[in-house]
Amino acid sequence: MRLFRRLFSTFPRGWPGTGLLLMRLVAGLILIDRGITGFWQGPSLDRTAVYLLAATAAGILLVIGLWTPIVGALAAAMELWCAFSQPGDRLTHILLATVCAAVALVGPGGWSLDARLFGWKRINIRSRQG
């Protein structure tokens, strides 16, 4: 638990937390969409089943905000690999990699499972009577 706590500095709420939630949702839903549509199209040589499964899993974890720094960094690396190893539009892969890296660096925000599991807790200590 201490390892994960060191990955986060704060869990902002309010407008900054809303912005982080939107970034997580957009990146996660795009990854889920790529994974699901890739399965329907059938894996080809440049789109392996491992990438599609990893994209779907990373998307789900980003949407719920679990292990956000680790998943965001892995998703960013995966998208950069796709940008330079596959033909087609590289800019969308680079844009998604940038958003995933930003989420990994900044953190999940206040509205995430990470905030519930690893956020700062308030402990009230009662005074002893007697």
C-alpha cells in the first residue's frame, strides 16, 4: 500500500478533479473502443490479440481510475509503439499517448478508485476519559 501512496501527490476535487476525470474518461473510452472494434474486425498481423486485450483492460482501468499512474504510462508506451510500428494515422496515437502520459503524471483525481483506496485518510482520536 505504501508503494502506491508514493505514486500520488494529491487527489484534487472541484474543477481540477473534473478535468482529470474527463481526461481519464476520454482516454479510457477510446482505448476500450479500439480494443472492442479490433476484436470485431479480427486481429491481423499488425494488430495482435495481445494489444487488443491490453488496450481494453487499460481503458477499463483508466475509466474507473484504478492504478492510474502505472496504467497510464503503459497505455502511453503502447500507443507510441502503435504510432511508429503501424501504418495509418499516427497523430491520433500520439495524441492518445500524450493524454495517457498526462494522466499518469498528474494522477487520477478525487473521483477515482485510487482516491478511495490510497487517498489520505482522516483519523479522529478520541480523548481518554478516566
